[in-house]
Amino acid sequence: MLKPSAFHANIDALLVNYNRESSLVSEVVPEVEVSYEGMLGEAHGGLTRLSCSRVRGQYPRNTPIRNARQISIISTEELAIIAEQLDVPYLKPQWLGANIVVSGITDFSLIPPSSRLISESGVSLVVDMINGPCRFVGEVIDQTFPGKGKYFTKGAYNLRGVTAWVEKTGTLKAGDSFRLHLPVQPASPHFCEEPSA
């Protein structure tokens, strides 16, 4: 039910946030070991996590759930679009707390959930869903471009990449590439239906 596509994404950068409590900002690394819990040392790693506002319609806050947000992936092309929409000369992926920066796939943030990004070495990441922009990134942007951070939530809408979890472990290196494997499934008709009471 997954089809290897013709789309390939270069790994432009790898980044790890070792302490989310101290800062949202991640650090660039040349390579990283990837386990079933995510990237080694990454603060967002773990097999489970506590539910947050993103899933408040499904669970009470702080409910232990499967961690499908182990890794945050953004594209170089979309980062440039966000910067243009914020009217700033650049945005660093570290400021967004990104873990992997890729290039080469147009409209990267819109790749379907359950797609696989499989590296040359065999590491496989399962796309959970699009990563919504948050106000905390805006606070980081304001440290370099005062007053611009308040535009991030709107400017990064449908452009902040995707979150993913690890299906196959291994090593990722900057300069390697992923091949995009797409789920073979028609578009869902359920979005047209109003939920029953």
C-alpha cells in the first residue's frame, strides 16, 4: 500500500534540541543516530509523550499517548517562503526547533500522512501530519528581527513542514537523501461530512 515515488529530498541539515526546557532552538549536527525513540539526545524523543493542546479534542491534557512527533522536518524552499512572508532576509531552521531540513520536494508540508521518507542507508521515517506554526517560534524570531515574530503563525501556515516518527533505525548524515514513498489511497470523503451529535 506504499509506492516508491520519483521524489527525492536532499538532507540539507540535521539538528537536535538537547533541552527543550531551556530553549526551543536546536543545534546543527553532522550526523545522528536514530532509534525507535527518535534522534539520539533529542528532547522531543521517546516512545510516548504527554498529550498537549494539539490533541485536546481527543484526550485530556497530559494523557500518555504514542509519540508521533519525535522528529520535525522542514524544507529549505518553504523556509524561504516564510521569511519572505515575514519580510525578513532569512530564517534559521534552528529557530523553528527543526530536526531535519530537506530540499527538492515542492510543497513539502503537504505530503500525505503515512508517507515514508526512506534514506539511502535505510532509515525510515513515517510522516504523521503537517506541523502547525506556534507562537513560541515567533518569540525566537523577535530576538533577531524585533516585531516580526507576531507574523509567524500566519506566515508559516501550511509551510512549517511535517512531524514524523521512526519506523526503521540507523544513521542519518547531512548530504544524504530521502526517497518519498506515498500511500496508495484515494482522498478521504469524510472531510465533507459534519460530525454527528
